[in-house]
Amino acid sequence: MSETMINPLTKKPYVEVKRRCLKCGERVYESDLKDYPFVCLNCDENKFSIEVSDTDFVESIWGD
């Protein structure tokens, strides 16, 4: 069972989406910023849609 990640600014839980960061391969979450739809907690970066990929594609590369 995965641990619920809490946004320290909003105090609300992050919502995990079925996408992965192309930089590190970790799962990304919905961002609370209007211009960045995703956030990677591992890279500590907000991401544009082109910086993340579909889970199935990345899992085939990273073997996760």
C-alpha cells in the first residue's frame, strides 16, 4: 500500500495520475499550478504534459 503524499502548501493529498516522469521514471501527480498540470515529487519539479508519458510506455522502458 502506498503512502499518501501531502502537499505542504495546500495541506491536501496529491492525486496520483497514470503517467510517469520522463526524466526519472517515477509516477507524477496532479499539480495545483494552472500552467503545469503535473508535478514529479522525486525530481521536485512541475512538469508540462510533454515532460511526462503514459505509464505503459515508460514501464516498458524502465521495466517497472
